[in-house]
Amino acid sequence: MIAVIVPMVTVSMAWAGELDKKLQEQRDGLLHNAEDMVAHGGMGDAKAILHHCGEASRYAESMIKQVPASHPQRDEVTASLTDVVKQCKRVAEIGSHADPGVLLNPAIKARAAARAASKSLGLAQ
């Protein structure tokens, strides 16, 4: 019986490690794009804000699907990631022809939500 349980535990622990690694990579991509999005807002580059916001939204949507149901703060993580997507949709609706300062408000909110999701995930940085 132990011979059967040990390999199952080892396989599930390896799977959890791979999931954590994938979530860490996606978290890094999300945070990188969120920071770049706001930085480009300060430089007045509306097209870059839209690009990085689109990438941040893509990472957030992917992460929502991958956060395990057993994660103790799953609700907080998914709420923050959903907020990233919502704020980035606002940026896209405003569009690249708007003043970059107008895009900056939802971009900053998206960055704050990305940071909150990262903190709630509790993955090592």
C-alpha cells in the first residue's frame, strides 16, 4: 500500500511544483507588463500603454484559470486578476488616440490590482 501512495504523492507534489513555477512565470510577466504600462504612461506613449495593458490582461486571464481551487486566497487572487482585466478593457475602450494622461488612471489601477494578486498568491519573488 505504501509503495502505491508514495509515488502518487511524489507525482502530485511534482505537479504542484510545476504549477507554482508556471504561475510564477506568469506573475512575473504580469508585473513586468503592468510596470511598463505605467512607465510608458509617464512618457506619454499611448500605444505602448495599450500594448502592455493587453499583455497584462492576457497574463491575468491565463492566471485566473490556473489558480488552484485549493489555494487559501483564491477569491482574493481571482478578484484582483479580474480587476486587472477590467481596467485594461477600460484602457482599450479609451483607445490610443486619447491623451496618455487619461489612460494612466485605469493603468495605475490595473498595476495596483496586479500587485495585489501577486501578494495574495504568496509565491516567492
